[in-house]
Amino acid sequence: MKGQFSIEYFGSMVLFLVAVVGLSTIGANQVPNFRDDVHQASLNLEAYTLSSRLMSQPGYHNFDDGGTNWEKNISTIRNTEQVGLANEYRVLQKRKIDQLTTVADDDLNYSIFTDSFNLENDYRMRFTWFPVITTTKSFTRTQSPPEIQEPADFNFGSYDDADNTVHYNTYEFMSTKYCFLTVSHNGVYDTVYKTEYNSSSIYPCEFNTDTVRVGAGGPITLSGYQFRIEEIQNRPDQQGSMFILRRQIRTFGASFDRNARTIKLNRYAVLDAKGEIQPLRIEVWAW
């Protein structure tokens, strides 16, 4: 009986050890995946928290009497304690974004930025401005309202070749007033006409030889800022009623290898550019 007990005991111990080794091996294989998941979660949390603070706070400097206008001059920039870009919740000031420069000494560089937030990871951000111009009014081509002189454009795919319904409106962008037309060809709105509003003319919206004609993806300049037409509205029941512009205004932060394991967040706010309030996208990379 004693010998039998010893063999059974020994057999049980062997099975126990095999089970422990097996579980340990499985656990060891899972540790790298667990660590990757934890790192990914940490990156997402820090990136979300950082971008939320940028979009909700104005920032602060301790130069002289201190204040929130850290972007004012080189002295306030060098004494920035906290970086923020907002004057209201999710209303970001362009003049603050313009002071973000990765390496320059006379702007808020990446070193000051990371010190301000005590970051554990590296970041890169891209700010893109998306002004929306509405053209909700309409008329039948060759039957325009009295204030509009229609374009004399007879090239293929031009105004003379356009469909009958023309959308239009006036829009003041940074103190300059413009007139816009959107026209379609074969049922798709694909062309925008722009001219400056002239209140002293018999035709305040005179689309003459100085008129800009541009299609989707093409360049268009408003108040000295060059944009590209991102999209012309073609949704059912809203065709031609607006178009969206696009301008990348700042890329800021560290460089990363294309093969680096990064996470990316898209955050959305509005941009206050000299009183012009329009949509803004912030792309945030972290690694």
C-alpha cells in the first residue's frame, strides 16, 4: 500500500507540474499582447485628454501680471505655463494656432508644449480649416435678379453650357463681401463663380472678366487666404445650396516614421479667424 501511495502521489505531482508549466507558458505568451493593449489604451486616453484641454482652455502665461494671451509676444510665449487654444469651449483662436511652431525660438515650440503638459508620449497635430459658403438662393439661367450680371463664359463645360437652375448668394468673409454662383452640368453641381461685391455698380454682383471660375478641388482665394474647394453640395433636394472650402493652416509636433505604431484621433471644433467662425478639424497622432 505504501508503494502504491507513493506512485499515485508522484503521478499527481507530475500532472500538477505539467499543468502549472502549461498555464505559465500560455500566460507568458499573452503578456506581450496585454502590454500592447495597455499601451494603446494609455495612448488613446492621453491623446484624448490633451486634445480636449486644447479645445476647452485658453492657456496661461506668468509674464508680468500673467494672463491667457500667451501668444501675444516672445516674452509671454517663453513664460507659458499652460497651452490652450480656445476662447470658448471648442471655439479655437487662429492667432494661437499660428504661434505653434515645432522648432522656432520666437514661437511656441514643441519643447515648451510638451513641458506644459508633462507628456509621456510624442505627438503630431494637423489643423485644417473648412469654411462653408451657402448658396441657397436660385434663379433660372439667363433670367437673373437685377443685382446680378451673369458670366459671359462660352467655353465647353462653362456657364453657357450649364443646366438651367443657378444657385447664388453673397457672403462677407473677413470684411470683404463676395458674390458666388454654383452651376451644374448634366445634373451635377461642379462649378463655382466668384466675384467681389461692388455696391457702387448697377450690378453689385457683376460676373465679368475678373470673375474666378473654379471646379471641385480647384483653388479659390478669399481675403488673401488660398483655399481649395473640398466639395460642392449634390445631395438630393439640396443640390447647389452650398460648397465647402479647405485650407491646412498648421502642422505641429514631432516627426514619426511611417512604420511607427501610432494611434490617430480626429477632433472637431470651430475656428475663430478674425471673427470668421467656421469648422475646424484637428488630426492628432500619438506614439
